[in-house]
Amino acid sequence: MINVIGLGYIGLPTALMLAAHGNKVIGTDYNKDLVNTLNLGRTTFKENELDELFQNAVDAGIKFTTEYQKTDIYIISVPTPYDKFTKKVDITYIVKAVRDVMKVAPKGCIVVIESTVSPGTINHYVKPEIEADGFKIGEDIHLVHAPERIIPGNMIYELLHNNRTIGADEYEIGEKIKNIYSSFCQGKIVVTDIKTAEMTKVVENTYRAVNIAFANELAKICRHDNMDVYEIINICNMHPRVNILWPGPGVGGHCISVDPWFLVGNYPSLAKVIDESMKTNDAMPDFVLNRIYEIMHQEGLQDLSKVGFYGLTYKENVDDMRESPTLQMIESMERHLCNNLVKIYDPYIKNDIVKNQMHDLDAFLDSIDMIVLLVGHDEIKQNIEKLSKKIILDTRKICDIEGTYRI
Ligand code: SAJ
């Protein structure tokens, strides 16, 4: 039986996928409300095809509980934020989960860490926790790192089709866990050592963060000298060995905006490009605020209550607001003691979470003269003609109406 610990954005789909493919699974989470919701037959976030997968897993006998199970395989999938000051990975949740597991774990079991961690974390911080309980690593307890690669919005498809990495310092243990993931994963599964697996996961997200930072920097250069960054990137990307990503209002989510900091935290005197890239991306919400200021000035618009932000999530067509650039802009305005009058709307966010939040697209548009497109949800793409009389600042290149401003 597999006990999946942590039923969040990654743990839940993974537990469901394992259960739906013939594995006996019990999902454990310390959040009682979350477990109750799942036991009532409801999923806890929106994701394509998640509800169908949930039903299949329930039919296959998955159980949800707050109790840790006595079993032979644990998969730990809890959040790993970063410490805002040191930038190092914050492994509080992993350590707590490992400690709780050790209270019930029988000798010989395998503990798989799915959460993203910086290279060396499992050796330096997880192993000592386990050894402190009197267990011998490699004999009593076997450790594996199995990072995921799924992207919010397309998680289920990617769980089935992406290639994966398994890190294990013992050959047979790596192969055993590879077999378990092979029950659903149709991609290639590479088995390597733990530290290499830790590093690859962080490097993948860092690669994207640096590439996005490059695009954001190009956007600033092009803005300064009146060039079209989108046309320039499009042309450059026709080169067979160039693939530049796109500028935007900032980088959100819980991966690309977080994981690269682990390298800066661990190797501060070496990770220079990464450090600058992260700072570049983190400065984008303020850059957009500055663009709004410039455009309002240019258009003679003074009333901030006539400005609307479209989108609160960190990217299109998801309901996930973690590290969202829009929230960072609102926070920045508040930090500058600006009485926030801006109207906010996002079709995916039904609860009121910020001031002046509206819940109807037409009412939102009727109340404003200027719209700032911060997320490219399909909803606004399908209603783009409704913006024809507005002043538009499009940070996502989704609007071709003449006169549209860009970052
Ligand atoms: N963004 C840009 N410009 C771009 C692409 C993205 O500004 O050209 C912004 C997005 O708007 C968003 C942020 O970056 O705010 C991140 O979005 P994303 O869709 O690129 O990635 P995530 O965070 O949703 O998922 C990533 C993926 N990692 C990589 O592509 C290397 C996913 O495969 C990982 O599984 C996931 O992080 C994770 O769990 O680490």
C-alpha cells in the first residue's frame, strides 16, 4: 500500500493517478477540512480532467485521512517555500512530514520525497532526522527523490505522458519505485542518484526563469528605445537554435518563481545570473505599475477608480493565485500608501479576496475607462471586442485592437 502524504496541487493528482492504475493508496493530509471535502466526494481545486480521475480513484478504493499509515511505501508531497531572507529552501513541512511518518514507519519501508528541494537537502537534512529516530538509512529506511514536472492547467495529461526522474542511491530501490510510477507514467523514467535528481528539478525551473528574465529585460530595452519586443522575439525564434520565452507582468506560481532561489541561497557567490534573473522577474509588477502611471498621464486619466486589472491568478485558465503578479502589484500599491481604488476582476476567483473586486465581466468593464490585461484567460480572449472603447494596457500580447499599449 502507498501512503501519499500531502494532498495539494501535486500530491492529490499523484495519489489519484496511482489509485486509478491498480495501486492501493491512502492519502494523508493534516488539514482536516481538506480531508473532509475529499471524503464528501469533492476535489479541492479546479484542474482539467481532475474530477473524472477523482471518480476513477474513488471507485478503485482510494481513502483519505489525517492519519499516517503503517506501510511499505510513503510518497511525501508537501510544499517547499523559500526563506525570504536567506533564499534557502524552507524544509519545515518536509521535516514535519518525515517525523510523523517515522512514528509509524515499519523497518524496510521506502520514503519517496516528491517535493522540490535544493541539491543536498535529502542528504544533509532529511537523513539526520531519520537517523535521530534510531533508523539506519539503506537498511531500515530507504530514501528516494521523485520530483514531478506537471504544469497546472494540463496536469493530468502531463502526469501520464511526461518523462520523469527518479533519484535513489540504492539501485534496487530506484528500480522498485520506477515500477510503481510506470503503472501510470507512459513517458521515459530515468533513474539516477538522489543529489542529481534534486539538482535536475531545480535546474529545469531555473532555465525557464532565466529565459523569461531575458525576455523581460528585452521588453524594457525595447520600451526604452521604442521597438516591438514581440516582433523581435518572433523573428529571433525563427532561428533554428533560438527559443526565447515571453515578457509578462512577472512570474508567479509555486515553481519558477521559487525554485531558482534555492540555488541562490545555496551558492550565493556562484549563482549570479540566476540571482539577477530572479530580481528582474520580481521587478516586473512594479514595471507594470510604472507603465500604468505613464499611460494614465499620457491619456489624461487621473481617476484611479476608472482603472481595472483583469486577472488575479498567476497564469491563464487556472484558479491558482500563488505568487500572482497582480497580487504583487496590489501589495506594492498598498506599500506605497496608495489608497487602492483600482477595480479587479477574475472569472476564476469567486470569493472576495481583494478590495474592489468585481464578479461580472460586463459590470467590471462598464465601471472603467482603462483596462490592464494581466492574465490571458480564454474568457477575455473570446470577449476582446468589448474592449474597443477602452484604454488598454496588454501585458500578455492577447489584444490586437489598434492603440493597445504594451509593456
Ligand atoms: N511566464 C512568462 N513568460 C513566459 C512563460 C511563463 O512570463 O514565456 C510566466 C507565467 O505567466 C507564470 C510563470 O511564468 O506567471 C510560470 O508559468 P509556467 O506556465 O511557465 O510554469 P508553472 O510554474 O505553471 O509550472 C512550472 C513548469 N516548469 C517548467 O516548465 C520548467 C512545470 O513543468 C513544473 O512541473 C512546475 O513548474 C513545477 O512544479 O515545478
